[in-house]
Amino acid sequence: MKIVAIVATLLLAVAPFAQPAHAEGDAAAGKDLAYTCLGCHGIEGYRNAYPSYRVPKLGGQKAGYLEIALQGYRAGTRKHPTMQAQATSLTDQEIADISAYLASIGGDTVAAGGTDGASFDKAAACTACHGQNGISVNAAWPTLAGQHQDYLLNSLIQYRDGTRGDPIMAAQAALIAEEDVALLARYFSSLEGLETTAPE
């Protein structure tokens, strides 16, 4: 529990600096702009080519986090060739609009699913920021509940090996025992939350 308290204190201290340069998002405008996003994220089971994992669910994700992610892809600080190509053409306002739209899709139902082998104790450090039910407690941090298990697993592996840059997450992921990485991914994927953003 000491680690959880330290992590929570550290994250609250850096939270003001983690906020995106904020434009007020217009979900209606974002609906048209997000059409391209749905070409991958709106298809159930659509997979990244290599490494192979399902592309993340974005329906109901925190708008602030989506803005940070898209701005990171645009700036090149977050790496993924397809996402970088998409984000470089977007203005701050368009990023805010897309983020507002995606955040408005589903994600309202929060209920614990089966843990299938992962205990809450193993998830305690994660829930300090990502919420006890996997729904983020800060708009700048992602919701994990309902996210694809293989996407979460790939993200944790990337944080651990340094290919995904985020000093806080890299430090936290390094503390997770090797045998618990897959259990945590399975635990958060079992919770009700995020949805695939299927076109109407």
C-alpha cells in the first residue's frame, strides 16, 4: 500500500503538467472528422500488423487522454507510423473535436466483470490512477476497463522494454512481476467500460 500512496502522490504532483494544450472539443464536428479513425478502430477485432494485437477501443475513452495521445503522435513523441501519419494533418481544434466525439460514444456502464485469475491486490498500484473499476480518475490518464487484453499486454511490454516512452508508466511497469503482466491485462479487459467505435 505504501507504493500505491507514493505513486498517487507523485502523479497528482505532475498531473497539471500532463494536461494537453486544451481547445474545447465539439463532438458533432468530431463525428465527421473521426470517420478515418473508424477505418481501424471501428472494426471489431481489427489488428495491428506487427506486432499483432487488436487496435485499442476508443469509445468512451477520456477526451483529455485522447488529445494527449494524438498530440504525441503528431509531435513524433509517440511512435506508430499509421497514427503519426494521421495525426500530422490535424489541428489542435480537430484533435479536440475528434477526442470529444470518441469520448461521447458509450463507456458509461461501469461494472466489474470476472477477474479470471487476476486479484484486485495485483491491480492496486494501477487503480491509484486508472480507477478501482478501471475508469480513469483523471481526464489525462486512460481508462483501462474493457480495453482489449492483447492491446493492454502489448502496451505493458512496451513500457517495460522502453519502446513506449512515458517515464511514469515505464517506472510502474518495471515493478510488475513478469508473471503478473498478463494477469493485469486480463483483469482490466474483463471490466465493463470501453467500446469499439462502430460506424452507424
